[in-house]
Amino acid sequence: MKLADPSINIKEEEIKYFLTVASTYGRLYKQSDYKLVEYLVKAKDTYNKVIKTDPDNLLANYNMGIIFYNQAVRIIQNLEISLDILAFREAEDDVNELFKKSLPYIETGYQAAPDDKNIVEALYEIYYSLNEEEKSEEFKKKLENLKKD
């Protein structure tokens, strides 16, 4: 590429490439009904490559956060009513841990795009799920204001 266009920024092109690869891994994981976990691992690894190169990259941070966020949501959706209290507590701990992993990535995305409804909604949901009422209310109000605009 450098020979064809000496002005090209290789770092930017690599970031675009890795974002596309990570997104493809994510789609493959989703298409497998979340069974082929190796694609999830590859997506995370590839987003991490981008984040190491560009720590403030909006797409890499947002998508990495959403990976953890969606894992937590899937656990919630798959909870059975008949669970005993110990199994419920274990699932709750897993969900909280995943939301905590998601949070720094989504917050970094928020720093880059504070008016993005998806990011604000994710922060509202995460803080709500982590029982951080004050932060949850803050992002709920921001989300309502964004929806008005």
C-alpha cells in the first residue's frame, strides 16, 4: 500500500482492518447462536489490538464494552424461574462482573461520543444493574434529553 500511495497512513489502515476483522468474528459468534466461543475470544483479542494501538478508539472501546454487556444480558435472559437461591446468586455475580468489565470501555466510548444514544443507554443500564442509583439516574436523564432532540 505504501508503494501505491506514499501518503497513506498505515496505522489508520491497520485499525480499519482490525475493526472489520473483529466485527466479522462477532457476527460469526452471533450466527452460531453464541456457541462458537472461539469467535468471541478472537473478537476480543482483535479489539484489544486496536485499543493498544489507539486507546481512545470509539468503535473498539464501544464494541468491546458491548461484548461484555451482551454476555451479561444473555445470562439474565436465560435465567430460569426455578433456580435455587445459590444458583441465582452465582448468576447475579457473573452478571455484575461482566457489567463491571464492560463499564470502562463504554465510558471511554462516552468520552469520545457523549451524545451517542446507544452509549448513554448502555451506561444507564450498566449503572442500573450495578445498583448505582445516582449514576443510573444521571444517564437516564441524559438519555431522555437525547431522545427529545
